[in-house]
Amino acid sequence: MSVAIGVLAVLLSLTGFGVYQAFGPPSKALDDPFDDHED
């Protein structure tokens, strides 16, 4: 049971970190490759 809680905690923390990277302040440094190649 404690292993399952540990795995769940790791998955939730990684998901939260990913959402923070995608939508939080660090997202200002990301660029959209589709905007770089206008036809």
C-alpha cells in the first residue's frame, strides 16, 4: 500500500511540474516551431 502511495505521489508531482513548466512563468522561454515557419 505504501509503495502505491509513493508511486502516486511521484506521478502527481511530475504532472504538476509539467503543468507548471507548460503554463507557468517558465513558459515564456518556450517558442512555437510552427510560428517560425510561416509559408
